[in-house]
Amino acid sequence: IQLDLFHELPDKLMVYVLSFLDDHDQVEAFQSLSTDELTELFDIFSDEELKRYLGSLNKRVREKVIKMLKFEPESA
């Protein structure tokens, strides 16, 4: 996976690209993003995608993302 290019993609295109990656590459892609970037990305996932991809995050990052998802996007 070309993570440098992945960072440059719009969020909706990131979601599309993630659907074609295997589990290992998805984890690498998530690890390359900051918590804020992950939260923005996870905010546009469907409920099904959200459940699936949250499981790919380590516990500490997953808890931060879940906490941040509870806030309105404009509040930060």
C-alpha cells in the first residue's frame, strides 16, 4: 500500500480504497493516520463499516476515536 498517497485522498475516496485492501493493509493505513484524521474518516463510515474497522484499531486508539465520534464535527 502507498501510504503517502493514501494521506492525500479525500475521505470518501479513502473509504472506497479501504474496501479493496486486505486486513493487514487496512491496519497499516489506519496506523498511518492521526487520531483526528481517523475520527474524520470513521465519521463517514456506515454503521457496518464502523463496527468492522473499529476492530482493526488498537484499544487505546479505538477508545479515543469512539470518544471523539460522540462530539459534533463542528465542535472541535
